[in-house]
Amino acid sequence: MQPVSGDPTAVYISMGWSPVNSDVGKHIICANAEDSKGVSTVELHCFKIDVKANLFRPNPTTPGKPYYASFPKQQDILCPLGSYCRFPIYAATNSTGGIDRIISTDRSKENVTIQYSSDVINGTIHTKVAQVEFLALTPGPRQICLNATDRFDWTVRCLIVTVDRKDPCESKPCQNNGMCTAYKDKSGFKCSCRERFKGTLCEKKIKICKQKPCVGTNNCIDVDMSPYFVCTPCPPGKTGVRCDVHISVCNPTTCAENQICEQDHSLHQCHQGTGQ
């Protein structure tokens, strides 16, 4: 444990892990703090580690200069927003003494830290490995430029790391079976609500009767089945879901053949017709 500068009551620990190919995948690491009296934190504090396969991207040798034996393409490195992003860069040289160091230049858009190790690629190329790490707090493409130096010369190359926002629809924010669609850059989302609901999250139930759907009457009842309202009773002489259909009591008519049917709302009268 190491003391925290400026706070005599706090300490911290550093943990290291060098994953191998069999570790590719998602991992969870949890920590629990305990003081000198044996009192520990109530809850574990956990974080996720996503180990991805290291893709070998060979580069040609540059005579008399340092070169990058393997250098990632833009699509190779994708880091979630808010995570610590870490990836290796391999540099080599034909000069005596090998690579001296690999550092970030002022063209980098991120403040990176670098840890060094050594590796042999394809059993023949002796490389210095720079484990580059930064805290991914800005979404989008992020440029990082590195300078590899040996005793005689140097080589600068830049790479693009994509910092990706979390899918906002993953947490299923749309209520009442609304459909969530994430923006292209994942900066937000839109809910498409079912016909009876509205609101940013489809959280509000629409009361159809407030829209006065019934024609000629205010006798409206909200129900849970489509069309989500019932007009009852309809005015005399009217029918239909909205009471907007005229009831014809003269078709078919019950009047005699020589009589004329006259309708008055839901009632009718038979009048004697005039003969020819």
C-alpha cells in the first residue's frame, strides 16, 4: 500500500496483469477495503476489464531508422467511453542497442502513460513494447502520435483510437413497450411509443376521451382495449365507434308498399302515398 499525497488517512494499491490469448473476453475484478480494526466496506467495488485479441499488423523494415514492427489500424482499437484504454505498440530497429524509448508527442490528443517491456515477434524480430494507456473521456476518434528512438534516429507515427459511447438503448429506457432507437453517434436515443402512450420515455398514458372522440355526446369511457375508448350511449339515431354513423330505420322499411317512410331520429312514421 502507498500513501495518498495530501491525505494521511488514505492509501492506495497498484495492481498489474498481463493477459494472454486465453484471457480474451470480459472479466470482473472486485475490491474490498478493511481498516486496522477489521472494519471493512459494506459493498464490494467492482470494475470490468474487456480483453481483446492483439492483431499483428506487420510493417516493413526501414533501413537505418527505427520502425514499428506492428502498428494498429483505426478499426483495431475501440474503447468504451469512461474506460481506461490500453493497447501495445511494437517498435524495432536494426541499429546496435535496439529501441531506446517510445514516447507520446505533442500531436497526441490524449494524455497517455506508457509502460515498457520486450517481445520477440515471429521468433526473429526483437521489439520494445510500449503499453499505451489513457482514460477515454472524449467520444469519437482520438489521435495518438508516438516517437520511437534508437541511438541514431527516430520515427513518428500516429494512430486513431475510437472512443465509443455506450449504447443508450441497452438500459431499455422506453417504457410501456416503446421502441428505442439510438442516434448514430450514440449521444442519445428516441422512443417510438405505442398508440396509447406518449412522452420522451413513453411514460404518459393518453386518455382518448380528453380528445372528445364521440360525435354529438360527451358519454365517453377510457378502456384498455383498442380503440381505447367507448362512446355509450350514442345520441338517438346514431351508432358506430364514434357515434358518427346515421341509423336508417327506413332501410329496410316496415311500411306498406304504397306508403312513404319518414325518419325522425330513431323513430319513423309511415305516410300514405298519393296514387296515380
